[in-house]
Amino acid sequence: MRGTNLSRVFGGSDGDQLPARGKLGSDLKSLLECGRLELVSGFSADHVDTPNGVVRVTGSATKGSTHLGPFDRIIVATGQRPDLAMTRELRLDLDPWLECPKALGPAIDPNLHSCGSVPPHGYNELAHPEPGYFTVGVKSYGRAPTFLLATGNEQVRSVAAFLAGDLKAANAVQLVLPETGVCSTNFAGWGGLEKSDCCGGPASANTDACCTDDAKAKAVGAPGCGCGQQSKSEPAKADALQ
């Protein structure tokens, strides 16, 4: 198995409040450190060969191999986008970049939000000019890769209340999301890979903080711990959108 930019799952580990995802990150990092997994950074594939049914990839990389394989299979994690074919005859109002409902776009922009910092939203942000049509669930996020199931559950509750005529319940949108434990799309700074923009471990509660050290500094009135400044001024695009 060869790695790609897996810092999102590596970064959570024990500090991820989604324990199953944190364990995945810890397990992958352990496999890498014991030599059972090789991470090739900055790899760009030129072509794929299948001599005698064995899959091999040739390309270029920032560091490491330029000839990868053999593999049993290749999973191309290049992001996602909604299939809008079934809605071609409907009047939609879509964000031109994310292909999500336009009103929702700024709230889920992956350059500004992780899956744990998306603000509560309901039927208002999910509606389109087409009367009675709403996009909910992972498709409501379009190309943004930060969707959580808890978000979708609250979306559906709000839309269902609106369709039932209960505007009070539909407008009472509440969403408490877990801290992800991941605050950068860069590599984590070990094994010769580039240093993360965020240090000091995941922030425990403050979604405005980059990490624990940053949260502590801000709690006493300091501007922060100093990490993450580059990512705040020049936010990196999410992996799925590159």
C-alpha cells in the first residue's frame, strides 16, 4: 500500500473526538513507522502498467520512489462531486465552485472550515428556487469533503419540520459537532515530510484555535501560539478539490 496525503487521518489520533477515525489514523501511522506502509509525497503518476496482471505505476515524486508497485488494486482518491443529471430540469441555485446550494457555500468552504467548525444550518440554506426541493446529506456539500453524518441528521430534521409546516422547529437548528483533532492539510512533520502549520496537538474545545497551545494562549489574552499563521493567510485548498 502506498500513501497519499493522509495527514487528515493521521492528525486526529487519540485527540480526535470521533474515536473510530482517530484509531484509523493511529493505526496507519503505526504501520508507516514499522515499515509496513510507505508514504510517497508529491507523487504524480505518468502511466500505469499491468504486466502479467500485476499493477505498477510510473511517475515522479518529491521524495521516494518513481516506480511504485506491485499493487493488487489502486484506489484513486481524487475527490467527489455531485451527479446533477437527475436535477437538470429543476431550477437550482448552486455555488459555482462547490456545486452545493449557493447559500450554504460560505458556511462549508473547506478553505475556511473543517468538518467540526461548520455552523448550524437547515432548510433555509438547503433550499433552491425550485419550490419544495431541498438538497440534504452529503450531496448538499457538493465537492466539499467535510461532511459529517450528524450534520445530515440535523439537515433532514429541519427540512422535514418545514415540509410539515412547523416553522418553529424548522428554524430551531442546533448542531454540536465534535472537534476533529485535525487542523492542517499538510503532513505532520515527521519522517522527513514537511512540517505541519499547526503544532501542540488538537485544540480541546475552542474551534477558533489551531491547537491546544493556541487555545491556552488565547485564553489568557495572547494572540496565539504562532502556529498556523501561514494557513490562515493563505488557506490551503482541501485535497478533494485540488
